[in-house]
Amino acid sequence: MIKFIDGQKVYLRPVLKEDLHKDYIRWINDNSNDVLTGHAMFPHTLAGLEDFLLSKAGDKNCVWLAIVEKKTHIHIGNIELCRIDFIHRNAEYKILIDKKAQRKGCGFEASMLLIEHGFKILNLHRIYLGVHEDNNPAIALYKKLGFKPEGILRQHFIRDGKYSNIMTMGLLSRDHAIRLK
Ligand SMILES: CC(C)(COP(=O)(O)OP(=O)(O)OC[C@H]1O[C@@H](n2cnc3c(N)ncnc32)[C@H](O)[C@@H]1OP(=O)(O)O)[C@@H](O)C(=O)NCCC(=O)NCCS
């Protein structure tokens, strides 16, 4: 069993080829998630996902991990720090948890583990994200993690013919450290 970062409820490990065959392809083709994430704009095939996985190997600008429930060893979601910029020391954070595994504290714990990795191991200064203005569960999670709203990208996202706003949020390493004290 591969573990990259270990927690209480979940551990994070690299996404493996076998993960793509199972729930992952369902999650990212799921149009109801797409209202919130933008994953399902184009259909995703197994072959395409395998190419994507290969392209991530050795990529130093992205830490892309599977979230695995510790009790069951079931792959319940994915999380990443991408667009890592080692000059300005910032990165974008993204998360997706399977509907069946939501509201058990796994998203929060997985995020804390990756944020700690970002600040303490990758030496990042700032982690940022973009979230659909109406995605209240995600915004509540991000606020609980200490992210602060930074601005609104007006009419940045289109779904069903309607434009909507994206809120940008950010977390600085010093604010994160203070919160943990
Ligand atoms: C957002 C998401 C990652 C949360 O994951 P999760 O594992 O269900 O979250 P947790 O159980 O760890 O909850 C942590 C906090 O998030 C907030 N939260 C999570 N789900 C919520 C919901 N349905 N309604 C309100 N708040 C919610 C709460 O503040 C919660 O803290 P609390 O339990 O003390 O109230 C998950 O709902 C998801 O993957 N959604 C679809 C994809 C998505 O929207 N990704 C973000 C795109 S920007």
C-alpha cells in the first residue's frame, strides 16, 4: 500500500492507473458535479485519462493525489496543488470528493494535510483557489480552512447558457501558522 501523506481518517497517495477504471471516470463525467467544478465540459475516456496520468509523472508543478479512506482503503476523491510557481511561491488548490463520502470530515482533513505539505515541504507562501459563487458547501470548507475571499471574477463561468461569478480565495502561510497555534 502506497501512502504519501498519512492522516487520521484519510491518507493521500499518488493516483494510480487502476483508480481511473473505477469511480474516477464517473466523478469527472458527472454533470451535476460540473455545475461546481467544470470537469464535464468534454467527455473523458479511459484512454484520455491514462495519457493525462502519464503526463503528470515527474511534473514538478503539480502534486495530484488520491484521497483514500483509511478504514476501507476506498479511493473517495482527488486533491491537488497545481500551477506551483516556485519563484512567487504560490499554487492553486482543488478538491473533489465522491458524493457517497461527503460530510464525513474527509475533505477537511485531506485539505489540511495537503496545505501543510504545501507550506512546510514545498515552502509555498500562498495557496489560492477559485470557487463558484453559489457553491456554499465548498465556500464553507474553504473558510473553515482559513481561506479568505479576495475578489470576484465576474461572469467567468458559463453553465446552461448562464454566466456566473467565481470567487477567488487565498491562504497565506503566516495566517495558516497563526491559526494552528
Ligand atoms: C466541497 C467538498 C470538497 C467538501 O468535502 P467534504 O468531505 O464533504 O467536507 P467535510 O465533511 O470535510 O466538511 C468540512 C466543512 O465543509 C463545510 N461543508 C461541507 N459540506 C457542506 C454542505 N453540504 N453544506 C454546508 N457546509 C458544508 C462545513 O463547514 C464542514 O465543516 P463542519 O462539518 O464542521 O460543518 C465536497 O462537497 C465536494 O467534493 N463537492 C463537489 C466538488 C466541489 O464542489 N469541489 C470544489 C470545487 S471549487
